[in-house]
Amino acid sequence: MNKLAVITGFLGAAKNRYMTYQEERNLEEKFALAARVGGIDGFELCYPGDFGNTSRLKELLAEHNYGVSAINFRSRRTGSWLRGSFSSADAVERQQVVEDFYRVMDHAADLGCNRVTTCPLNDGTDYVFEADYNDLYRYAEETFAQICDHNPAVKVCIEFKWNDPRARCLFATSGETLAFCQTVGAENLGVTLDIGHSLLGHERPGQAVALLARAGRLFYVHVNDNDRSWDWDMIPGAYHFWETIEFFYYLKRAGYTDDWYGYDVFPKEIDTADTFTAAFAITRQLEELADRVDPVRVAELSARRNPVDSMHYLYSLVH
């Protein structure tokens, strides 16, 4: 059974362009809040925010007996790397990113965590003819190759997303990100599959699982939901009930069964601990429903390609 981790950024300030719903919390306050979450196994830590005092961080992890699913390298920084980080045209900026990524990989190894995930949100474009796409890919390839070479035992995971803050991110879909990883060629470069980002890109998340797993590049999973119009970071299954069940079904088929789920669920004005407790409990219910799906029966139905029979079967499992 996969363990459940909260991304620590969602235990801090809750705000958007218009409103602040919850104020920022320090590290001790985040741990205290997480202690109220039912079913939590650990954290996806955020770098650099959670690493101001590494000794205290280790103490808190030990005190609460929390594991670390991954470290999230925040590649968008106020006041720097404004034209992208991994794909910046400025060689000095790209080297800054590389050196900072080395530090977070060292932190991951020190914490016994073999995974660093990053969502290159600011790498991309807003307008046509804004940048040379060949240069963007070339710079990103060189940067990630250099990063991956630092410690091949640490997995480097690219989390794709269609947009925000760029109108079109460089790594927008599972297929684009997979192709990029294969072009770089590093064995420790793979993909973080965020189901919400897959939905936002109008993918079938279960299909994305199959695509990435077949290529050996499914390295990590984020769980949430949205309405496909924006990355709302909602409780899983809120909008896409059957797509989420199919997602879990294909994760099990892919062998992603003794690992971690990271949760980026945005609480807004709702109690944060209650929000994540609900997200975790609903995940277990959705997993249980996915486990009811008989692979042999599904194979028979798939061979017939008759959606009427398939939907009858699926709804017979919900009672």
C-alpha cells in the first residue's frame, strides 16, 4: 500500500491573487498541524523553504516519526530566474540552478530519500515568437543532464503542467516530458505524474500512467482533482470519479504499489487538517473501488470494445 504525504507548502499560507485565507506557518507549526491529519505517513518537503535549519528539521521528523516521500525543488523564485530556470538563456542563471539542485540532492541523500521533484512552471512562453524553442530544449537538456550526473542514485522527477504562470509551460504534458527525458537519456531522470495536471492537459490519467510506466519513467505521483479548466488542487475524486479509479487501477497494474502519494490539495478557508484527512480517507475508498475491478473481466470487455457492457460492469461494482 502506498504511503501518504502532504506537501509542506500546503500547510503554510493559503492565498491566491485576490485573498489570503490562512497565514504562513513556521516549521514547528506545520508539524503540529500535520499531527492532526488522520492517515498521514510523512511529508514532501519543500526546498529551500523547509531547509533553513536542517538539524531542527531532522529532529521534528524523528519526533513525529514521519517519512519523506520527496523533496520539492522550487525552481521559481521571486527576484531571480524570471525567464525560466532550467531553460534560461543566461548561462550564469542555469549554473545557479544546477548548483542549487546539487544541494537539494545532497539533502535528499542525507535524509534517506532518493527522490527530488520539480515543476518547472516558469520555463515556457507567454507569446508566439517569444523564444526559440530549440534553444529552450537545448538549455534544459544540458541543465538536467548536468544535474542528473551529480548523483545517479537520486531520482530527478519533472512534474509537467500545461500553464501557470506561463501561458504555455515547456513541460506541459506527460508525452512531452517523457520525450524530453528520453532525449536527455539519464537513467535517473523521470516524471512526476500529478493527476490534476494530467486532467488540466486534457489527458486520460490512466493512459498517462501506462505511457510513463511502459517507458520506465513513472517516478512519482501527486493526487488531487480539478474541473479541467484550472489547477484547483481539490480533494481527489471531487470531479473525476471514474478517471481517478482508472488512474489507481493502472498504477496498480504498473507496480506502483509500495511507494508514496504526494498531496497538493488547497484548503483555502476550510480547516487544513480536516481537508487532508478527508483527502486521505477518500483516497483509500477510491483505491478499494479500483481493487474491485477484475483485470480478467476488464480484459474481456476491452477485447469487445463495447462501452455499454463496460459501463454496466463498472456500475455493478458500486453498491
